[in-house]
Amino acid sequence: MSQNEPEIVKLFRASPVGDQVIPRITIEIDEEVPEICSLETYLREHRRMYTGQGEKLVAALLRSLPGGTIDAILASLLEYRASLLRTPFVPSKEGPSDEHGQ
């Protein structure tokens, strides 16, 4: 696949319950993160942008995907994130000297 060809990921929609309508959703991930020049507002603006994008994506996924897919996404994200934090809090193999870690 070339860099200009978009990758297409196809997923199943949830099955409706009763007269519920499950929307078809297209998610486009196309533009790069914009530069935010002002050093004073850099962190605040990026936090706002990432929070807004995350909330929009989660809302779209929750409206359309089956609960099992949502659970699998959440588990995969948590597993990935946890894998970055797998270093021990206690530096020795013996562990803490008592139940409170002291």
C-alpha cells in the first residue's frame, strides 16, 4: 500500500434492538496534527484538541459498534498502555519489607 492510499478498516455494526437505528459511520484520519505556535497556550490547546478528538471518536464508536467490539478495543488499549508501565515499583526481587511497602 502506498503512502497516498488510505487504509480501509471494515468493522461490523451493532444489531439494532427494537426500533433502534444503528448508524453507519466513516471515520477519516487524514490530516496531521496542526502546529500550535504560542508557547503559552501550547499544552492547553493540545490537551483541548486531543480531548475533543478522543470524545468525538468514542461517541461515534459507541453509537455504532457492538458491545463486544467496544470491550475488545478497551482491553487492547489498556493492555497496550499497561505494557509501557510494566517496570516494578520495588527495585529488588524481594519486594517490600511489610504489607505497606516500608
